[in-house]
Amino acid sequence: MPANDKAWEVLESTGNVLDAVEQGVKVTELDLSNLSVGLQGLPDREGIATLDASIMLGDGSCGSVGFVRQVKHPISLARKVMENTPHVMLAGEGARQFAISEGFELEDEVLSPRADELFQEWKKTSMYKPIINIENHDTIGMIALGADGKMAGSCTTSGLAYKMHGRIGDSPIIGAGLFVDDEVGAATATGLGESIIRICGSFLIVELMRQGRSPQEACQEAVRRLISKNKNIDDIQAGFIAFNKEGEFGAYAVRAGFNYARHHKGSQELIDATYKL
């Protein structure tokens, strides 16, 4: 809700959907109570916080960063990739060097107190197993539709806790964690990134809407496809949100526990998504 509050403030004042989706998720990147977005998020199994992010406009412009360290706002760095390079994605040390060249101040590589406390506890067994409805919101994804019909989306995360060093999830992959097309609509995802990558989830939803499905029907089909293409589904949670160019919206998840915030002129609400299992 606070991310949407900020995004709506920007959208009302400027009408710029790209600024709105960037500024909105930056609120969550700085939220010290959030352990799955930003540098305060839970680290990988080496004890290092590595971040992924992507941003996209409905005209096809997009940028992303993966496995980036020491950057407080990876979403802003993803926008710089989109606007200031001929590329779509930069990763690892290359992304960090690009951040320096663009004037980003690098943060000290120290875990937040709560993340360090949990990491030290995890090291006692060093076992990794995703926990449904604890690590299901390992991302914030935001999609926006302006009064002029222009669309934009953003997605940012610190990824799964205690992942292998170097792991990149769905969030920075255009078409997996995020996809936006002014001609059709937009979609974004949260949950176990590997399961979403396997079906190109967000792109799939937009293409289903292009073929005539409603946003809700498209999200439901994406979840059905995800369940069919992933083993060990009992250990997986994933959810999608989407809207079309008419402003109709929908959301669906593998299982209970996924909610999303919706802001519209004169109204805002937190909605529990329907689910399959």
C-alpha cells in the first residue's frame, strides 16, 4: 500500500507512468522491515545481499539488472540501463561498475541487523527449503496505466533467502517477472522465480489477453501452466497480477496467501487473490 501511495502521488502530479512505477517500488527498496526487497533483504548462502530488478514501458523499452551488489535502488539502475545503454540487462560486477559510472553511491556491504540475525541462525544447519507463505512475496511488482493509455511496470527483489551465490530469479527477466505492452496490457509476478521463468509467466499472460482472455482468465491459465510444468508443486507458491488496456484487472496464485494492492482515482484497497490449490 505505501508503494502504491507514492506511485499514485507521482502519477497524479506528473502523469508519468514510468516515474510512478519507479518511485513507488523505491519505497519498498528502503523498507527496513521488508526482508525480501532491497539491501536489507535476506542474503544468499554466502551471506551477501544481491539484488535483481527490471523496468518496462508499454512501447517495448526495458532495462534490468541482476545479481547486483551494494546498490540501494536497483530499480533506478535498471532504468539507467534502459535509457543510457544499448542493452536490456546488466549483471554482477558489470552492473555494479555501471552504477558507479552513473553516479550511484555504493553502500557498505553489511547485512541489516535482522537479516544478519536470521542468517546466523540459518548457518547452524545450512539447509535451504522454500517455506510457503513466508517466502512467497520475494518481490514487489508494480504495473500502472495512465490516463493517456500509456503503461509501465517495475519489479525489484533481493531474491530467495540463502540462494546459491549468483542465482538470478524471474524479476529481472523481461517476460518472466514483468511484461508490458500498450496494445494489450501488463502483468507482473511474485513467488518462486524458477517456476515463473519456466513458463515466461508475465509474457504468457499478456499474450493470452491479446488473444481475448480477460486479465483474470489469463492469470488463471498462467497458474495452471505453472503447476503443470513444475515438479514439487507442494513446495511452490507463485502469484500474478495483470490489467488490460481497458483497465480491467485480475490476479491469481498457486495457493492462498497472496494479496495485492490496487489504487484507482478515489479508491484504494488490499485484495486477497483467488487461488488454485
